[in-house]
Amino acid sequence: MNQGQYIFTQLCDFLPKIKFDWYVKKYEGNKYIKSFTCWNHLLVMLFGQLSNRESMRDLIATLNAHQSKFNRLGFGKSISLSNLSKANEIREVKIFEDLANLLISTARDKRSDEHDFFLDGNVYAFDSSTISLCLSTFWWTKMHHNKGGVKLHTLLDVKTDIPAFNIITDASVHDSKVMSQIPYEEDAYYVFDRAYMDTKQLYSIHQKESYFVVREKRKM
């Protein structure tokens, strides 16, 4: 085992930093950033996800216990709740979205031959999950009955077990309304549940020379 680097740093070494820097330049231009760069921002948020932090305050409290390790972990010189909040507010989200899509594409390519499937074409399953949010903080996510949340719609590549497409909408958006945004492929198979029973949308899949299956939801 490498004794000179933290495990987190070794994991982050696999990230395509050159490509990430290109995304930063594409969306941010040559904007001068004195401290807490986009790369620092990315690593801090990744650390929060991998360490299962429940909030930014929880993340900052955890990080501040390890300030002496910031440079070796790639976090920059210092991190505060205010500069992390400001970065989340003003940074162009497309930088991180494009990096995520690149990593998804890379992972799918690496797993493309690691399956034993009887169908030649790609197989996808599409479904959504509602993510509950605190309405007093995320006031713009109001659903009904004084509840807040958003809906994550995911197209799962069944052969590789990796999401191929994701989109976030208001929780009030019906599942079938997102079907038109799916990047359909010729000769691919798409599996939906009954919430997506929209004949017009299903016929458009047929016109693209793709296949679809609408299945019953299992009763618990």
C-alpha cells in the first residue's frame, strides 16, 4: 500500500484533472481565484459525500479537525462555512455536471464487456425517486401538505449497472413528463413502470426504432 498518500488522495488521483481544468476555463473563463479553487471545491464536496456528511455545517466541523492535512488532501489553505456556501452559490454547475457525465461515460465503457446478457442492444430501466427536503430552508421545493422535495429521474444502464442519464425536477412533475428528455438509442430496450403509461411518448420510442416494456409494480 502507498504509505505516502492518504486513501482519499489516492482515489482522487483517478480523476481527470486536465479535463476538469478545461471545463473550468470553458465556463469560468480566466477568472482569477485567490483561494478555494474549483478543484478544491470539488474535492471538499467529494469528501463530504464519501464521509456521509449530513450538512455543510457537519462537513466543515469534520474538516476543521484535520486542518493540518488540508494541503495534502487537496483542499487548499482553509475552508469555512461562508466560503463553501458562496462557492456553491456562484460556481457554474455545468463544470461539475460535465465532469460527472464524463466519469459516467468512462465507467460504462470500462464495464461494457463485463456482462452476460442475452440481448445485443443496450437495456435501460427508467424510474424516479422523490428526495424530501426541509421546506423552511428549501422553500422553492414545496410539493403538497407543507412538504418539500425534488424528484430525481434516472435512466439505469442495466448491463453495466451504471446510471446513463439523470435529471432533477420539481417533485410535482409527473414521471411521464420527463420521457421526452431521455436520449433514446436505436435498437435499445427501455423498461418503465405503469407511471409512464403515456401512449404518445411510447409511440415516439417506437418511431426511433427502439423497444419498450411497461411492467406492473410489485405489491408488497
